Amino acid sequence: MLNEKTNIALNKQIALEGNASAAYLAMAAWCERQGLKGCALFFYEQSAEERMHMMKIIHYINEMDGHAVIPEQEKPRADFDSIQELFQAVLLKEKEVTAAIYDLLSISKESDDHSTTLFLQWYVAEQREEEAQIRTILDVIKLIGSGGQSLYFIDQEVDKINKEKAKEESAEELEAENY
Ligand code: FEO
């Protein structure tokens, strides 16, 4: 059974993950409008991942006999000045999510809630990976520079990340099948 404080904090996390999913969907649509197919695919996938993060928390709360609340969704930002500004906004969002996960961990540890502490470990690793990935993309943008032709190469680099991620995911699926 979850204590009330942890249940409330987990519900806040549901809202954060859901808002991240909507924000990335809006970013995907913006990228698609700019003809940045690689970046659009990256954010469509990212949006689906954030939804999965949200769903995992909903199922966890219910499994622990708590009460999962589905929140109202914030209207996501639909326009950006540049691809660099967009990815900087993503990094800020991910840092906010990481900070919230750390706060949740402090709450679960305070109340000796070992189950929630264990559950959150997956999110700690996920956040580390996500932040690192966005920093890598920001480094690439810095190296290539901004401007018309640069956008083409930035998009190609992001698409390489899409392909690496797809390869990793199918390897993980194969490993799970053979386990
Ligand atoms: Fe689930 Fe990227 O935060």
C-alpha cells in the first residue's frame, strides 16, 4: 500500500510524463513542417516513450493499491525559433523530470518504501540516458552550426540516432524473447 504523500508525488509524475509526451508530439509536428524528417521521427518516438513512462506509473500505483489520477493536459508549445532552441527546451524539460524523480526518491526513502524506491531506479537510468542523448544532439548542432544547409546535416545526424535506437530496441526484444 502506498502512503498518501508518495501517491500524490507519483500522480504529479504522471502529469509531468504526460505533458512531456504532448510537448514532444508538438515538437515532432513542428519538425515535420520544417521538412526535418529525422528530427520528426525522433520526437514521435520520444512522445511514445514518455507516454509509456506515464503508463508504467499508472499501473504501478494501481498495483500498489493506490489511486492513479489522470491529469488535465497542458497545451504544448507549438512554435520554435530554431532547432537549437527546440533541443535546448527539451534539455530543460528533461532536467525538470530528472529533478522530480530525485524528489520522488527522497520521499520513498524517507518512508522506507522499498518497493517504490526500486521502481524508480529504472527512471533514474532512463533520465541519465535521455539527458545524455539530448546533450549529444546539442553538441552536434553546435559543431555543424545553424542555417539552411546545416539543417539538412543536423537532421541526418539525428536520423542516425533514430537508427541506433531502433537497433538497440530490437536487440533488447530479441534478448527478452530468448530469456
Ligand atoms: Fe520520462 Fe523523458 O521523461
